[in-house]
Amino acid sequence: MRESGFDVSFRFGPHGAATHHFAPVCLNSLLYKTEKDLQAMSRMLGKTGEADDWSKRAETRRQNVQKYLWDAKNGFYFDYNLDKKERSSYVYITAYYPLWQESPALNRLTRW
């Protein structure tokens, strides 16, 4: 079942039925990484205006991830429940995504 991609955790409520009510750590981390990659590609192509736009989007996302998804008390990133306007308390491996996408060793494209 897990190999099919079906997630039986209760991260987004019973059977994941409430996914549309969350701002997940994993998705926002991947979007940030994509924005940083697009910034780097735009710079490589000499499109500085587009690169600046991607940079601003990425910085806004980074600030929002820190504001809404980081829990300093627990030292962990959590998904944000948009309906309840609070962070989830469900501990999940995706809490480490923000650490991965900021790693210079793993983020080679932005180093070109």
C-alpha cells in the first residue's frame, strides 16, 4: 500500500481527508527550492528582472515558513492548519524538508 503512494497516517486528519485545510511543510519547502532554482536559472540566462522576482517570492515563502510552520518550543517544523489557524502537532518526517532544501551540499543548482 505504501509503495502506491497512499499515506495512511493521520497527518491531515483521518485517512488524510483534510489535506486541503493544511499548508504542509513538504510542499512549501519544495516550492521554496523551486523558486530558488528558478532564480538561479534566470540569472544564468541573464534575466535579472525575473531572477529578482523569483528571489522575492522565495524570501516571502521562507519568512512565512518560519512564521507559520516553525515551532521554536519544540524545535520542529509542523504543518499549518488553515481552518484552525494553528500549527499541527503531528510529528512527521517531512519536518526535515526545510533543512534539506537549505543545505548547500544538496542544493547544487543554486551554487552554479
